[in-house]
Amino acid sequence: MGLTEALLWWEVWQLRILVLCSLFLQCFLFFAGALRKRQIPAWSRFLIWLAYLGSDALAIYALATLFNRQKKQECVSTPGRSMSLQVLWAPILLVHLGGQSAITAYNIEDNELWRRYVLTAGSQVTVAIYVFCTSWSEDKRILRVGILLFFFGIFKCIMKPMDLKNVSINSLVDHSLAEDKSSEIKSLNQYIQVATEDFQNNSQQPSTSCEDKPIEFDGLYGLFVDLAPLYSHRLTCLKNLVQSGERAHFVIRSCLSLTFNRLYTKEVPWRWNTSLSGFLKSLNLSNYLRALASGSLFLAIIYFYKSTKETSYNNIDVKITYALLLCAVVLEFFIANVIFAVNFYQDDVRCIGRLYEWFHRQPWPDQVAQYNLLGYLARNKRHRKLRKLASLLACKDYIDQLWCMKPPNTSRDITKLVHDYVAKGWAEHHIKDVETYRAFNDNRGQFTLEREGCVTKKNLRKSLRKPFDESVLLWHLATDFCFHLTDPAPSTHQVARNSKEMSNYMAYLLFVNPEMLMTGASRLVFRNAYFELKNMPLDEGERMRRDTKKTTLEDEKDLAMKIALKVQSMEGGGLVQDAWVLTEDLMDLGKEDEEKMWRVIQGVWVEMLCFSASRCRGYLHAKSLGKGGEYLSYVWLLLLCMGMETLAEKMQRTELQEELDEGGSIVGKKSHSADNV
């Protein structure tokens, strides 16, 4: 085929290829959108991101191609009738511009760009209407089909920016502020008194089954824009979750999944309504319009079928049009109508509902990412050539964040530890009033040291008074030293493993996602400690490169032993030196009681995890959901659902204190911070 024939072929097939590629991207996004809730490789997310961006660009390009053909009055395939058939693709391309319900936004910033989508939708609707109006007169039998498709296409284009606007930051704030503020509990002091009295009177009350009494999450969406929920709502959540760690784990996973649906999809909350009135109440104006638009799509297919029987069109264009229409019906009907049918006809379509729920509404994956400083050092020593190549390609930092991460572990055990820690704070009356409530929220290890009788250990207390990112790294190294230089007894093996997993996760946050660890935290602390370890004359490089059969954990153990021997003979300060001093204090505890040593390490990590989670903005938690989610969001939401202090309350303690002072309850008391524990 010569160049001229290739150009002629492209002129004939260009629009067809563009339309079919646009259809392929829509089908891909429909299925791939649900995969974002799972732990998928980075390259898979990259492909979904490309498809999300490319779907709009391809649909706009196809509309522009159709516009140019119509403007030039070119009919490069079958004259007349083929062109009148191809103009039906204009409203279908508007449907593609409306996107898929499973992925309205890829990043949370996309929700703030709703004005841009209004402009895009307006311009493309104008182009599509122009193309159709200047061509339908050639074949008036296609007019009814085109009008019905335009009704559906324009609806989809209008709904996309509206859906984005409804979950923008300002809209979420306005919606939360518009909620009913009538509550019997008006102050923090009253809330704590009611909660503590309830625990004193009902400490042995059996927990409720997860399926029997679901928690309404609508009132907690404001947490993701840093708005504190009503005290009455907090008390309800606390009573439902405090008795059962399994229930708490289930509820938090479901809440994160629902939040993802609201922020990044068009999907509505899943509710089983067994009555007609309940079904009708679940519908709103947009749902009625969506159902009406879907009905117009069915009518368009019927009219198109009659038109193709009475008139001969290009066979290829007919097949493509059928493919476009049928795929649009399948995707839209499945999304817009199956959920309502399942809500109402629960017994008849339970199988369809379960399939839809499994695919699109799975609970959030409960996995904890892992990163380790000693493992990072060991791998760099073993793969120096690859590191140099990555540096030349200017992708070393990116590879560091992906390649050196350990496989994620499940979070159920750690979630239970966090749940038990907060539950003990309420049930064992460590929280008695506003002052002890705030002190409990400020703990980052002090509670464990006091409970285990370790307040006399100066180095332990000193390590918790440092900047938080330094404290995390000190305890990370100390945990590794204790793990590798001692052999945990069977009775402490699970505690040691939990401690190491939490330690590795906090190191992961420090290096990969420091803005979520704590405001002001920097990965430079991690890098400085790495260079300090790297510059130690350990003479490990050649041996590690030769021994390729060793596991990373074995490499970590060898490095820990070498570093321990070296650091004992070193003089001066440094992060590694401070970490070893901390390790010696912990090992002194282990000589007396090994279980106590690991209880202290585990307890400190639980408190650090809670301390970090409660000081991360809700916006960052919402943003992380679009990238696969962070386990820190689990902890954050669990803390708030169990009645802990919100970030907004921490930042506005002065105003809250003035309110309490006016009530005459705790005049003269000061907030208890981590620095004066």
C-alpha cells in the first residue's frame, strides 16, 4: 500500500477508528474503575490514569473530525446516507464525554475542576448540535433517533460537572454545615461525662452484630473536610464500636469504601429497602432524570432498528452504530437501574445484587505497606550498578519508593491493637474529664511508659520528646535492633511481629508519604540516617553482592549485628548513636522480662500511630483514597468513630477552652500536651 492509498484509507476509516477507540476506553474505565479499590501494581494505575485522561481527549477529537467532515460536506464512504448515519455518533460521543459512573474523578483535585468541565461540555454540545442540525435533513427518518440520543448525551454531559461540584471541598463543607444541629449534647465536657457514665453503667453490655445494626455514615463525611461531627453522633458511633474490634474493623472498611464512592464515583450509598416507600425515598431528581435518559436510549435503539430495516446504510457504519448503542445501554442500564431493582426486588435479584456489590462495592483493602531502613541499605549495597543506572535516568527516587517497599501485610491485628488501646482509655477510666481526654489524645508513647512502670528510663522519655519524625526513626532503628539481636520467645513472637510491622509502616510514611505522617515531617531525616549508616566502614558490600541467595531479612540481621558492634565503639552523637542508646534501655527491660520489652515497644508504636493519624488533615486522607488508600486512614477514622478528638478541635482548643470556662467546669486548667508529659 502506497502513501496515497494509506491516506485515502485513513480518510475513510479515521472517524470509525476514533469512535471505536473511544468506546473501548469507556468499557475499560467501567471495569478498571472498580479496581482502584484493590491493591494493584503501579503500572495498572498508570494505565487507568492514561485512559481517564485520554477518554475525554479522544471523544473531543472524534467530534472535531465529525465537525470538519460536515463543514466540508465530505462523504468519503457511501455518500449521503452514510454521513447521515455517522452524525448519530455525535450524541454518542457526548455520552462518552459524560464518563463512567465508576470513575468520575481520578484525583481529588479533579472535583475542583468542575467549572472546566462545564466549559468543555458546553462547547462540545454546541459542536454536536451543529453537526446534527446541518445533516439530519438529508434523511429525516433518523431525526427521532438523534433527538433521543441528544437528550441522553446532553444529560450525561451536564451531570458530570454537577457530580464533581457536589463533592468539591466547598460543597462538602456546605452540606455538612446544613445538617441538623439539634443535639442534646452541646459541649465537649457534657459529651465526656455522658460517655464515661455510660461505660461505668454498661461496661458488660454485649456487642451488636455487624449485620444487625449498621452505622449511618452520612454525618461523618464532614471529617474529610476537617469538620467535627455532632457529639450525639460521636456517642452513637462510640457505643456501637467500642465493644467489638471485629465490628470496628468491618465498619471502618465499609466507611472508607463508601467515602471513595462518594468522592470518586457517581455511585450512591448501598441500602437495602424492603418497602416501596423506602425505595422511592432513595431516589432524587438526578436519579429520576437518569432513569428517563436511560429509557430514551432504549427508544433510540428501537427507532434505529426500524430505520435500518427501511433504508440501506453502509453495513460497517450500521454495525458500529449498533455497537455504540448497545454498549451504552448495557453500561448505563447496569449502573443506573440494577441498583434500584436490587434495592426493591431484594429476593428476586439477589444474585445480581451480590455480583454488583462484589465488583463495585468491595470493602476497602486492609493492607499495611512496609519499608525498612536496614533493608533499604542492604538492597542498595547489593544492587549498586542498578542504583547508578537509575541515578543516570533521574528516576532513583521513584524506584526507591517502589522497589524497596516490602509486600504489604494485613492490618486486622494492628487495627485490633488500636481499638483495644482506645477502648481501654474509655473503659478503664483513663479518660475522666476534658483535661484527661486531651492528654490521652496527645500521647505518643507516654501512656505505655507510665502503665509499664518505665517512666524512670530517661532515654525512653527523651526519645519521645524529640521532633516526631526523629522519634519515629529512633524507635524504628531500635525496634530493628531488638528484633534482630534478640530471639523473641514464642510467647512474644506475635507482639514482636506486630511491633516490626508498625515500625516498618511508620518508616514507609516517613520516606514515601511524609505529609501524612505529620505536618512538617521530612524524608530528609530518613536519608540522613541512611547516609550515616552507609558511611560506616562495615565492609559488607562485596560479600553481600556475592551471596545472592540470602533473603532481605537475613541481610537486615547481618547489618544490624555489624552496626551494633560498630556503634558501641563510636564516639559523638547522631541518629544511629541515639537509636542504640534507646536500644540498650529497651534491652535492659528485656533482661528482666522479655515480654515487658516487647509490650513497651508495641504500646509505643500503637500510640505513635494514633498520634500521627489524628494530626493528619482529613483532606489528605480523602486524597489518599484515590491512590489506593493509606492504612493511616483506617486508624484516623477508627479514632474519630471511637470518640477521640478531631484535628479541628486540636487546632481550636483555645476557643473550646473559653466555651468550657463560660460553663464554669474546668476554669484554670491547661491543655495537656506531649511535651509536658
